[in-house]
Amino acid sequence: MQALAERLGAVVAGRELEAYEPLGFTALKTVIPAPDTLIRHTLERVSRRGKYLVTEWESGARVLIHLSQAGRLDIEDPPKQTKPKGKVLRLRFVGGPAVLVREHGTERKAAWWVLAPGDDGPLAGLGPEPDSDQFTEFVMHGVDKRRIHTWLRDQRTVVGVGRGYSDDALWRAGLSPYASLGQLDADDRARLLDAVRGVLADGLTKERERTGGLSEPKLGTNFEVHGRVGTPCPRCGEPLHHVSYESHEVVYCPKDQTNGKILADRRMSRLLK
């Protein structure tokens, strides 16, 4: 999301909004202030907080955009009149391009918010950034009893890590996704902290080097183990395993992370009965 914010800002920051088209009926999550109040105001800056894109306007208002799992941004230059499948929002800028937010799949969870100055909206409930002192304190001295993979994906605990980088960070640290903080010694904790920050930094470097349109879904090619079930572990060469859940999977290397133990997969266990 950081790389996406940088790429979007390079195209539209400093431009004045000409019009907006709310293409998805339920995507706008706020009523006041109305989006009309943004027209003829300049978009000053595009940034990120967690997995939210944050556009900051000269009026002091902010527009948040959350792409969920399958959202995409398209730059239309010149702007189009079409209403493509999965349409969410189109922002038209004076004398310039339009930004189209759309969503693949059928979930329709991509959303946007218009926030008045001083209103943090959904940002208020987010946890610290991975590079913050608060996160350092949490990892090095915390007593959270949940599985590490669970709280790494919890945006109230730490923002912006998600499923893929959780898999990669735990693999780099050589830790089981089922372990809890209480099971880790000081060296384990330091290794985990370095791994989380390392995979995010490496991912950002690769995304900044990427060319092509903003909407191209190339993120999956950056992962070291996530999404690579059955392929050789990059470190030991043994096949990578996974645990399946209803909405996601956890990928790990038994040899490097669980002392050879295969973690229980409830979905597979039910199929085998």
C-alpha cells in the first residue's frame, strides 16, 4: 500500500477535483461531509495508514480508500465514461486523468470514506505501525496469548502486515505460526521483530521497482513462501505445507519452523473422515 500511495500521489497530487462518480451503491461509508464538498479543491498529498490509502485535501478533509482483498486502482487518461464490472468510485481531476476504484470477485468489500478535519474514522481503531516503538515493546515484552500468525493479521494489534507477509516473516524467523509470545525467548522475539520489518522493507523495495499500471496484481510474486504450497522451501528444500481456513491459509516449512511437526488442518481432517 505504501508503494501504491507513492505511485498514485505522483499522478494526482496537486490536482483539483472536477467531479466524482459513486459507482458502487454501498461503498461510501460516510454521510457527512458530503463528497460534493471536495469539488474544486486540490488533492495535496496521498499517504497510507495500515491498508488504507489516505488522500489529504486543501480543505483539511481526507478521503480514505480501502481496497480489501481484490480492489484495484486504474488511472484513466483520458477519463472514461464506462461503468466496468466491480465499479466502486471514479474521481475526475481538472485537466488531468481520472482515478477508477474497482473490485474483482464478488465480495464487494472495497470502500471509501470522506472525513472532516479531526475525524479519524476507521483509522482510530488501528494498531501501531511495524516500525514503531510501540510495536517493538509489544513484541519484545508482550504477553499476548494468541498464535503469532493470528495477531500479525490483526490490524488492531499491528497494521499493514497481512496474511502473506505473516507467512514470510515467521518463515524467516524460523518460528511456528502456532507459537505464542509467551513461548518465545528474547532471541526469538528479536528475530521475529527483525523478520517482520525485513519482509515489509524488501516487499516495498520490490514494489517501488515494479513498472506497469497501478492495477496490476503483481504482489504475489514478491512472497518467499506465501502461496507456494508444495514447492521446495527456499532454505532447506523440503516441501512447504499449509493449514487451510475458511478465508485463508497459513504456509510454513515443517523442517525449519515446527521441528518436523505437521500442523493440524481441521478442514483436511474433516474431508478424511
